[in-house]
Amino acid sequence: MQIRHPVVAGSFYEGSESACRESLAKYIPESVACEGLPDRIVAGIVPHAGWLFSGAVAGEVFRAIAQQRKPQCGPEVFVLFGAMHRGIAQLGSMFADGAWRTPLGDVAVDERLAERILSGTNLIEANAQVHADEHSLEVIVPFIQYLFPTAKILPIAVPSVLRAHEIGQAVGRTISAEGASAVCIGSTDLTHYGPGYGFAPHGPGQKGIDWAKEVNDKALIDLICRLEAEKVVAQAQSQRSACGAGAVAATIGAARENAATKAVVLSHVCSAEVSEKLWGQQSSESVGYAGIVFG
């Protein structure tokens, strides 16, 4: 059986089962305020940075899903749209069979759904190698294992191309046609701001960091909340506001195919805020993180 082994356990998140579970218990809240949430969450957006910085944002999204859809009644599978930080591609790359291993154990890939999706579109290919060194989905899989221990996953890396939303639409159509008990999750961080990232149009320091979060991130988040999947990649590329724009566009596309009409932002923070809270230190660089649900 093909197994995808962890590559950032022990760095982006804890490397042992006990430490992972302890951290997840800390980052996943006991509840999420239900006011304004969709009646049925069909998709979400989460960040993929180290848990210390973005784990609490991801935890809110998965808790919101768990509140509505208890483990015993689904979702049975999480379709994961990941960023591509390396390489150039035009097609989505699916890890179509086998399992993913984390410190919490192995989680099975939904091979049946994979087969149905691959047979219904030429926008996605089976290509496990793309996932070998990519961290954008690995860091969120333990959240699923922790809250939904019987759920399967279906990882798909999505390039930031203008047709990325069509990849999600193809997945969403298959989910709908199959009546699959599925939730789609897109993985992205937002604006990477500061000299170290080669992007500081408003200068180093707090003024620039505030602009990155309140203006640059927010412009993309507003687009996401309007479910305008077709515009996400162009906006993110022109403004450098997301590293997983293709994953975001695909998630919105899939959500719309499964009757989503609204998006709700659960959390929006940046790493500079987290650093100041944890260590009382201001930073000259920052990365944005948002947790969003669709229904």
C-alpha cells in the first residue's frame, strides 16, 4: 500500500502522538459560536503554517464542522485542496490511493471517490509524487484524525492557475452526483509581508504589517466571501495575497457545486500578532491566516 510519510512532523507541529494530541486539545476550541454560521458547512479554508502560529485558526474551522456533523454521522471524507509551493503545473495532482501517515497514525485515502473524480474530469491527474515534500495538507490532517477518527481523506494539490476553480467544480459535481458525505477543505496562508519575503510596498514595521492584514488580506477575503472563485487567483497573484490561491478557488468552486451560498470568516490573524502575544516582541515580517467556512 502506498503511504505518504510525514515530512514536517517535529518542526511545523509536534512529532509524537502524545504531544500532537496535547497540542490539538489546546488549539481546537470546545465550541464555536453558532450565530451566523451556515446551516450546513460544506467547505472551509484553513492556514498551513506551524501550529504555534496558525493552529488555533485551523482548529476553529474543524470544530465548527464537528459541531454540525458529528463523527458518527459524517463527514465520511475530507477532500483536501492543497497549495503547490514547488514546481509548475496546470493540472490538479491527486494522491489517489493508499494512506497518509502522521504521528497519530494512518488515515486512508478514499479510493472510490478518487476513481469517480478522475473518471469525470481531465483537469486532475493521479500524481502522488507532488505531495511528497509539500506541507500544506500534512499540517491539517491531524486535526481530521483527532476530531473525525473514522473519516477518510482525498488530497489534491491545486496549482495557482486561472482554471483552478474548474478543478473544484469538477470535484464538487462528483461529490453531489455520488451523494458523498464530504467536506472540502482548502489550504492557504495569506499575505507574506516584510523584507524577508521580498514584499514590503508600505515599508517595514507596523504600518506595513497593518496594511498587509487590513487591506491586502481583506481584499482577498472579501472576494472569497462573495464566492467569486473565478477572480481569486488573479487577485492573489497581482497583490501577492495568498500562496494557495488555486486551492482557495477550487474550494469555492466545489462549495458552490454543493449549494453553498455564503461564507463566514471565523478568524483572521497574522503571525506578527501571534508573536507579540506569545513573546511580547514586535516583528518586521508577518503572514496572514484566515479560517472561513462555506454553506
